[in-house]
Amino acid sequence: MNIREIRIPTILGLFLALGGLVSGLWLVQNQSQKNALASAENTPNKVAVSNISDSSFVVSWVTDKATVGFVQYGEGQSLDMVVTDDRDQERGSVQSSLTHLVTVRGLKPATTYKFKVGAGKQLYDQNGAPYEVVTGSTIAEQPPEADVAYGQVVTQSSEPAEGAIVYLQIPGGVMAAAMVKNTGSWVIPLSTIRTADLGQYLRYDKTNTEVVLQVQGGALGSSQATITTGTDSPVYEIMLGKNYEKTTAQTETGAEEVASESATLEVQKLPVIDLKLLTPLQGEGVNTQKPQIIGEAPAGTEVTVEVHSENVIVGKAVADSDGTFTYAIPENLEPGEHTLTLTAVVEGVTKKITRSFVVYAAGESGFPVYTATPSATIAMSPTPSVRPSPSPTLRPTAVPTAVVTIVPTVKPTTIPTPTASQALPTNIPTPTIVTTITPTAAPKPTAVPTPVVSLPESGGESSTRLLLLVGLGITLLGVWGLKKSQS
């Protein structure tokens, strides 16, 4: 075998090893960049805690990319309970969305709970420490007389802004939130809002108390409006992307609410001409055993309310001058499905509406939850941590990075981006490549009359095979990592 036959395979092996190394590193780096981008799009923004009671609280947030949302929570350090988005519970299937609202139910009074926010396949916390929230104590007194705020939210194309989240803040009280339904409507009970210390129900003037509304629609935009309790049922139609000035709905001088873009709004409500049931919706799950029935009927109309449970409950409500009526069920309903029937005579015609709803039992989520199982943790680079503030503010600060807000009290506070703490599904092993170079005996020098330029020294057959295997191995590793991350 001549010199050229011995040395060419070694050079070929070096080229293959180098090519495999370059292609493998490119594949891994390219996929890492894609994963980092996907993780940033899934990062929860504007995280807020609201609707805190003695047995439940609500966590809500938005993401830049449609993804599955859930909350993993528990007492102490054991976060062994998981609950999905309220919409997933209602429809019985998990779907991705840009806005997320999760109600954590069945909790103990005056107890500290810790939780992490789940988005896609990641859990997000406070740079290694879970979020914390304390439930309120049990209030012995009955809630005040039923009072609600409700209205409509639409997109800039005047379509119902389904999935947008409406936040409502009354001075001195904890924040309340509700999700906009597929009809564009939203309803928030005011009479069950607690004081900032969670010790009692909030007392407020039902006519002149200032109410701040903020609507988060994710990619659809956001809005803010300031109204009064005298103009909150209904609130004028809110269009995402517009902010509304602080005025009364209709002053003595006839001034009307206007949008910041100077678009005049017709605030006066059109007369109600038919019987309507606003809440609960068909098949809706409620986390209280004394739900409030809210509807509309022509002013002065008497509405008969029947709740068919183990015991049939019958009551009456009268529509006020705005055409709104509310009925607070006087006794606890058993967990399970119930049927509600409204009956009223409108312009001499008997109108009837029948609808079913579900009362959740303590601790019931209404949907099979994720099972927390041990999984590998992907180490993430350090990022700013987020910690809940005792005095949050409702308005988030506009910054170029993701903003997270924890709002356990009167006003929400903007706080830094949450940290991805754990990856749920994958465990990518890191192979160790050991390269052994086998030295060969140096050839004996040969006297020649003139210098000879020769090819580099061969490493021998074993070195050639090893280099070929290294190149092939690195290439296969890169391809495997790419397919694994895409699966």
C-alpha cells in the first residue's frame, strides 16, 4: 500500500469529523434559539391575583402566543394540586389561548397558599420561589344586598371581545375580575367584594363611588375606564384599544362619557323590552352555594325565580328603573347541577327562560387536572425575580420586557418578568464524547537528494475510524436533538 492510499482516508475522516461538529453545533444552537423564542412568547405577562375570599382566589394573565394555561398550587412547599383555565373546565377540553383566568377553589380560610403559573410546558415563579396568597377569614355576617356591575366589551371591529379579562377596582377593596363571554358580556358582583384586609365585606356608596375598570385583551388590545357605581349596571360599551375619561355617565348639565379619541358615547340605556337572563350562563359552573341571579326585564316587571334542587326554591324580584333585577338565593344549594326558571309577564305575554348551571363542591375543579410527575429541570439563565407587593397598583408600567403584577390588595403593582423554573415534559441527556488518539511510530528518515513535500502524517486505520465515528455521532446528535424538541 503506497503513501497516498494510507493518508487520504485520514484526511477524509478529519473533514467528516469537522463537518459533523459544525452541523451538530448549528442544529443544537438553532433549536436553542427557537426554544428561547418560544419560551419568551409563552411567558405570563400582567399576572394578577383577584377575587380573594375565604375559599377561593383567581389568577389571571396574558401571553404573547396562544398557549395552554394552568396553576399549580398547594399549602407549604408541596404544590401538588393543579387546576386549568376556567374555560377548559366548562367545555371539558384543554385549548390554547392568549388570555388566561384560573379560579382556585375549595381552600381553607385564613391560610397561606403558594402557586406557580403554568404556560405551555413551563412553570413560572419568582426566580425559584412560588407566588403566595392568603385567603380571607370567614365572615359571619351575610353579604350586603345584591349589587352587580356588568356591560359589553367589543373589539375594534365591533365583534364580541370573547376571552378578554375585565378588572374592577373600588377604593378600599380587593380587585375583582371576570372574563368576557362569547356574547361580549361580562358580570362582576360588587356586594361580595372584601375590604383590603379581607376581614369584611366592602361598604360603598351605590351611586357616587368611583370605579376603575381595566380590560386586558392580549393581542386584541386593552382599555381603561373610570365610572361611578351609579352607572355600572350597565356600563357603556367598551371598545378595546380605547381609554375613557373620568366623568359621570350623565351629569346635570348633560355631559356624557367620551373616549380618549374624542368619540362621543351614548350613555343612556335603551329601554328593556324583553325578559333576559344575564347570569348564570347555560351550563356555567359557579363556586358559591348561594349564586346571584341577574337579569333584565321592563322596568317594574315582577319576575318569578324558581331553582329546582333537592328542595324547590321560589322567589320574586322586581326590575328597577334601569330594567335590571337581581335575586340572591337565600339558602345553600347542594353541589351538582341545578335548573333555573324565570317567569314574567311582558306586555301581556308570559315569558319563560329555563337554564341549567352547576354548583361546584369544595375542592372540585370541574375538570380532570394535570398530574404532577417528576421531570427534568432545564436550567435557565438568571432573570429578574418578581415578588408580590402589599400595595399593588392597577396600572401596569409600560416597559419593553414582560411585566408581571401580583394584586392581593387594593392596587396592582407592576413587577418584573417571572422566571421559568421547571420544564415539565423533557429530559435531554448530554452525551459525553471521549476521543482517544493512538500514536504511531515515527517513520525512519530517508536521505534524499532534494526536499520532498509530502502529505501530513497518517494517524493510522484506528484513528481514521474513530474520527469518522465522532463526526457521524455529532451529526446524529444534532438531528436527534432537533427532532426531540419538535416532538
